[in-house]
Amino acid sequence: MFTHFMLARTRQTLHERKEELVIAAIAEFASRGFDAGSTQAIAAAAGISQPYLFKVWKSKSALFLAALDTVYDRIIGAFVAAAEGKPASVETLTEVGDVYERLSRSEMQMLLQGFAACDNREVRDLVERRWMDLIAVLERIAGQGGDPIQHFLGVGLLMTVVRTADMPEGALLCQAS
């Protein structure tokens, strides 16, 4: 007598499915952008059909916004965790910057794609709101605003460009000739 074992696929909750789609969306939109990013490719990466993707997310735009929002959550969360228990200071801000280097290339690309898609009003509103959230967190970590925050963000954006373009680490060094 043969005994058949069926591996039952565990049904995911809507929340779990949304998270899975956001992860797939970050990868797709990071590399291809909002306009060229394919909901078909996102659905395939998540192992679902494209029509089901649109049952979970009402639109491609809503999924892009969720992916971008998630990346900002990850960055802000990493900064807050790295600063936990440390005094508010510029030195702490500098230490927290090391966390940014550990972000994935896709997360950094997603930030750039968010900036690139700012001709879309919803994207622009999200980028502006989350950028201000990021600045507020950095000001709390540094214990001040102004030049240290501008410097931190400037270096961070330079690092983002260098990393997403696969430039050598030396490209971060700005040397006068």
C-alpha cells in the first residue's frame, strides 16, 4: 500500500501576502523604476497571478508607494536602533551612518527611483513626508539640526549613487587635483 504525503501549502494572511508582494516590488521597482516596473514580474516573483496582485493592491501606484514607504521605514528603523541608548550628539550621528552602508543595493536603488518618480503627485507627497521624517530622526540623534544633518544626508546620497552605480569605493573620496 502506498502512502501519499501531500505537502499542504500554508495559506497566507492578507498581511503576509502584502509583505511578500512589497518585497518583490522593491526588487522590481528598484531595478526598473515605476514606469518600466512590471506588475506581472512582481506577481510571478511572489508566486501569484497578476489579477490576484490587483486584488491585494488596488493599483501599481499603491504598490510602488508601499514599497517606497517600506524602504524609508527600514532606513529610519535602522538609524533609531543604532542610536538606541547613545547620547544625542554629532558623534552618535556619525556612528549611525555606518548602518546605512549595510542597506541592500535594492533599497538604495528604490530611494533613487522614488526621487525619479516625483512627477507623480502621490510619490512626491510620500517622498516629501518621509524625507521630513528622516530629517526629524537625524536631528534627534544628533541633538541638533543644520550643517551636521546636511552633511550626513549629502554623504548618504553620494554613497547611494556610488553603490547603485557599482562604482569602486574610492569614488566616495572627493580629492582635489
